[in-house]
Amino acid sequence: MEDLKAPYRAFMEAHVYPNEAALAREDDEAARLVVELRGRAKAEGLWAPHLPPEAGGTGRGFLAYAHLNEEIGRCVWGQLVFNCQAPDAGNGEILHLFGTEEQKERWLGPLVAGDTRSFFSMTEPEVSGADPTGLRTTAVRDSDEWVIDGHKWFSSGAEGAAFGIVMAVTSPDAERHRRMSQILVPADSPGIEVTSVPVMGHRGRGWSTHCEVTYTGVRVPVGNLLGEEGDGFRIAQKRLGPGRIHHVMRWLGQMQRAFELMCSYALEREAFGGPLAEKQTVQNWIADSAADIQACRLLTLDAAHKIDQGDEARVEISLVKFFAARVLNEVIDRAIQVHGGLGLTDRTPLAAMWAMARGGRIYDGPDEVHRMVVSRRILKEFAAGRKWTFS
Ligand SMILES: Cc1cc2nc3c(=O)[nH]c(=O)nc-3n(C[C@H](O)[C@H](O)[C@H](O)COP(=O)(O)OP(=O)(O)OC[C@H]3O[C@@H](n4cnc5c(N)ncnc54)[C@H](O)[C@@H]3O)c2cc1C
């Protein structure tokens, strides 16, 4: 794995960290830098590592990607530079798995080439996103078109995207999990309105936005249906499972970086007659963080290995999603505390990391829902008279 990771690490050190502050400004200069860095990464073959070569990527399976992402995830801009950013990564994966040849050519090709971006439009403000069986956006068939009406939000990256994948009710009377479908919608279709909603005080720009999107009589050809009618949940499950692991892999990079900053600063900063590293509270934070990060790493590698073996790894994915989201928040918080006031400034990446980390306990399923999934599956085994153990 070292061979795979080394060029990504070298690229991050040479081109991403030195430009981190400039990228975070999200102005015209940052937009120009993103284009330049993406061009360089692509030219060096460090590109779309989440997708296999037959889909246009450079991926070598989930386990390898887990190792790479620990490097890429250390800076929030890394995923964009290497064209494996959410939600495009997940959208690319489902287009590869479920798209027709025509859909792949029109949507997947430009996405993997880095010429376009996309968004995933599922969550709605009026109903629970954690329980998406109640989503209200509809797509009604009118001869050879779908007519979409609805109100979404948290459609991340919708500003400036070329297309979205919209989850909509197509068969209202079907069984709960067969009521919805996923439909490809060009972002410039008449009837779409996109507005960025500031999150944690951050409006974002382009890729980093979280948008409210309204669909009013939006018409797309019937051929824009992804998979079969009623496949919405099946495809969402295929997308969200691996997507959750992608997040956790990147969070490992964030945790590790916060941890390194905490340790270095604890050694260098002095208070009350000696370095912070000699205070037992700080030592406890360092030891607890080391244990928590390693536990997350091993849980992630275990889930990635099982996915590579063809296992859905539902328990493993939910387990590491809620566990790692907590650890991510705690480690960054401890690192900020060790840095004192400096930790709240933009002179370290910690404050920006902290603001991003909080959403991890909510997106792709809140902590409470993943705990529910894990405990339900375990209890089901016990109720059937079996014990539950990890294989
Ligand atoms: C940064 C960010 C990016 C996002 N990007 C996207 C995107 O690109 N596309 C998209 O479609 N969505 C996106 N989302 C939306 C996200 O997936 C939803 O916010 C999430 O699924 C929760 O839905 P909700 O916000 O409606 O909360 P609700 O479903 O209303 O839940 C509110 C709270 O209720 C509690 N709760 C819910 N169910 C249970 C339960 N069974 N047991 C105990 N407690 C429970 C939890 O504490 C939960 O946080 C994003 C969200 C964030 C924060």
C-alpha cells in the first residue's frame, strides 16, 4: 500500500498543503488554482481513485482506496483535487453500476474526466431525511417525459453543477421501498431553481455549497430514469453504503492530522513551568485519541475488506460511521483545546476542520439511525436464538 500512497502524499505535500489557505478563500484565484491542481493531478495519473479503470478511474478496490483516502482526506480540498469528491464520487459509482450505455456516455464520461460536477438531490426540508420513505417530490409520467415537482435541500455542490440525480416518488401506491426512482436531471432544465443555504456560517462556492433546489414542472425524457422504475431505494443503498465508508476514510486523514498538530503543539507550548505535553490531562487526550483513531482505522479497513469480498457489510458500515463521526469531532476538539485561542483562528486548519466535522454526525444518516441499524441486526440474531459475532 505504501507504493500506492506515496505519490498522493508527495502531491499533497508539494501542491495541496502549500495552497490550503488560498483554496479556503474560495475566490476567483482559488477557482483558478483548483483547475490548475486538478490538471496536474490528472496528468500524474492521480485521478478518480474511487472508480475502476473500466469506468475511467484509477481505482484498485475499496481497501486500496481506504489507504489512499487517509492521505487525500488530510485536507478538505484533497478530494476535489483528485476528482473523488462527494457527491460526484457516489454519483459516478451508481452511474457505473446502473447507467445505460447512453447515460454513461452523456453523464459519467464528463464527470470522470473532471469536466462536470453533479449533485444528489434526496433530502427535503419538510420531512425527515433519516426516514426517506416519506419523501414528497414526485415524478409523473407524461408520454415520453417525466415531470418533476418538489422541494429539496442539502443538495451539496448543486451550484455550478451540470446535472443532478433526483430521488422522486414515481409509484405512490407501490410497497414503501418501491415507491421511488432516481432520475437524471440536467441542471439547466427550465423549472429548476438553486439557492445556496449557508451552513455553520459558510455560504460556500460551487462545489462547497449546500443548496436548496426547487423543481417546478421540470421535464426530462423517460430515458433519464436510472435503473428500473421503483429502484430508488435499492440504488440509494448501493450509493450510501460505500459513500459512508468514503467519508470515514477521509475523516481518518482529518483525525490523524489534528492528532499530529495536537502532539507537536503540546511539545512546543509551555505553561505553568513546563510544556503542555507534561500535563496529565493533555497526555490523556493524546492517549485516548491514539486509541480511538486506531480503532476507527481498523474498523474502516475491516469494512473495506469485506466490501471488496462482495459483502454488503451493513453492520460494519453503520458501526464505523457513527463511531468515527464521534471520534472525528472529539479529536479535533481536543486539538483545538490544546492550541488555546490559536486553535480558533485560521492560522491552523483546525477551526475549518471542526466546522466541517460536525455535519459528519448527521449526513448520510444521523448517529442515532446507524446505532439503530447495528442494534436491530444484532438483536435479530439473538431473537432467533443465535449469537452475534463479527466474522
Ligand atoms: C453537510 C451536509 C451535507 C449533505 N449533503 C446532502 C446531499 O448532497 N444530498 C442529500 O440529499 N442530502 C444531503 N444531506 C442531508 C442529510 O443526509 C440529512 O440531513 C440526514 O439524512 C438527516 O435528515 P434530516 O436533516 O431531515 O433530519 P431528520 O430526519 O429530521 O432527523 C433529525 C434528528 O432526529 C434524530 N433521529 C432521527 N431518526 C431517529 C431514530 N430512528 N432514533 C433516534 N433519533 C432519531 C436524529 O438525532 C436526527 O439528527 C446533507 C447534510 C449535511 C449536514
